Amino acid sequence: KELIIRSGFNVYPLEVEAALNAHPEVVQSAVIGRALADGEEEVVAYIEVRNGAGPITTDALRAWLRPHLAPYKRPSRFVFMDALPAAPSGKILKHRLPS
């Protein structure tokens, strides 16, 4: 499912990923929706950072996204990974991302 519904608004992961991938220290990202106990979904971003890049913080990514995305589209959680799970073709396997 590629559409995330957050507080009644539609969030398209591709749009959020494009904003994240534009950051100079981000190699690639994957954005998914995770169900919350109250029936809502949260936007979760998985981030692969460039080798040799200094540590990037959640606050830095939030500041980067502020002028690019509406508040409801911004991830509520960021997960930093050494590498995102990918198929041999390079496609990110979102179903293999950790919870």
C-alpha cells in the first residue's frame, strides 16, 4: 500500500522520499505508514546516510523538511540504517524494513 492516511490527509511516500533524498547526506530513503493503536497511521522514514558523512540528526532532517513538506507529511519517526534492504535490481524492499 503506497498511500498513508494521517489525520485524514493523504501522504504519498514518494513525495516524502524525494524531499529526504534531496538532503546532501542522504543516499536513499524509504517511507512507510505504520498503524497506531488509535487507528491512525504514522509516517516513518528509513534513512541510509552517505559513507563518511558526519552524523545526521533527526532534528537536522526535520529542519530540512520544514520548508519542503506540509506538517502532516513530515515523518514522526526516523530510523537510520547502514543499508536499506534491496532486491538485486536495487528496488527497496519496504516489507523487510524493521518495525
